[in-house]
Amino acid sequence: MSALESSRAYRAVAIVLTAATALAWVGIVSWTPGPAAMDDMAMPPLPSVAALGLFLPMWMTMMVAMMFPAALPMVLIFHRVSTDRRRKGVAAVPTWVFVAGYLAVWAAFGVAFFGIEAVIRWLAGVPSGMVRLPATITALAFLGAGVYQLTPLKGVCLRRCRSPLEFVMVHWREGTAGAVGMGVVHGAYCLGCCWALMVILLGVGVMNLAWMGLLTLLIFVEKVLPAGALVGRVVGGGLIALGLLALLQPSLLPLLTLGL
């Protein structure tokens, strides 16, 4: 592959990921019901495997929309290194294999998220579906996410996500299995960085577009921009304050969840 072809392929990967992100957001916005329709979508507690089959495509669409903007630098670094190795005569693996490993981690977390939400709803006596959880759950989600933002584990995972070239140099593995493994490892660091933020969606609503947008922006800032780590800690303090406020003044919850 010539340098010109490599440059074109690099741009093509960036365009494909950007287009996938945009299409995912269009799909989410098109699918999300209005607030008045949410209570009508309630289902019995402990939903079936069929319900999980409906949930996972929605969840993965959300992950593409929310995670791809921040994951783009890592994917492009993988593609560039893989392309350079191909130019040197070393067999290379398509970039989508790395991305598949990354998404597999978020799919596994989606299954766990679905199960945890079902158990919480069962214990609280709240039907599954779009019906909101009790205010205490929302407050605890804010508090838990805020505290996790300040933990050493969050800091370690965030540093790995903020250093894509270092990650590739340390974790590079040859072949298809190696690329999948790299995607899984990066996905694990990303999950370690962001899982608590995703838990906020348990409280504010899985399809709360306003909070999805805010979390997407925060994840991008944390992972990509120079002051991201500092912003993450500041946001952690803000989430703790929101959680305490929600515990002390449950009547403010509609405002804290941006009215959704």
C-alpha cells in the first residue's frame, strides 16, 4: 500500500466511524418516545430473554453514539500502525476486528446492565420498561458515579484511554485473535473509565437524550482534551452534590433529570 493509499484509508476509517456515530444518534432520536408515552411502555417485572433481545440492539446503538467519538483516536492509531506494518510486508488485520473486540465488552456490560436494572425494579416493585425508578435510586446513581470519578481505578483507566499510542505499543498482538484481544483490553479500560457514568442512566432513564448528550460530551472531554482528567474530577464533585441534593430534596428530581 502506497503512502497516498494509506492516507485515503486513514480518512475513510475516520469518515466511517463518524458516519456510524451520526447514524446512531439519528436512530436513537427517532426511536426515543416522548415523556408522555414512557409510562405506557411498562412491562412486567423480570423481563424475558426476548426483552433482552430487544434491549441489546438499542444498547449497542447507544454505545456507538456515546463511545465512538472518544474512541476515534485509539481506532485511528490502531489503523495507522496496522497499515504501516502491512507496508513493511507484515500481515495486517482489518481495523473493524479491533472495533468488534471493543464493542464486545460493551455488549457484555449491556447484558449486565439489563440484569441489574431488572433486579432493582423487581426489588422496588417497579415494572420494567420506560417507567422511572424511585428517586432514591437516582440519587444513589449520582452519588456512586461521583465518588467513582475520584477513585484511583478511574484515574488508571482514564490514563490508558488518554494514551492511545502508548496502549498500542504496549498491548500490540499479531493476527486476528490478537486484534480482537486488543479491542477487548481497550474496551475493558474504557469500561473501567465509564461504567459508573452509564449507571447514571439507571436513575435518569436509559433513553434520556439530554443526559446521554451530557455524558457523551463528558466522556469525550475526559479522554481527548488536554484538561480532561481535571474536568472529570470536577464533574465527580458535581455529581456527588447532585446526589446529595436529590436525597435531601426529592421534589427537585424532575429538574435534575432534565425533566425526563
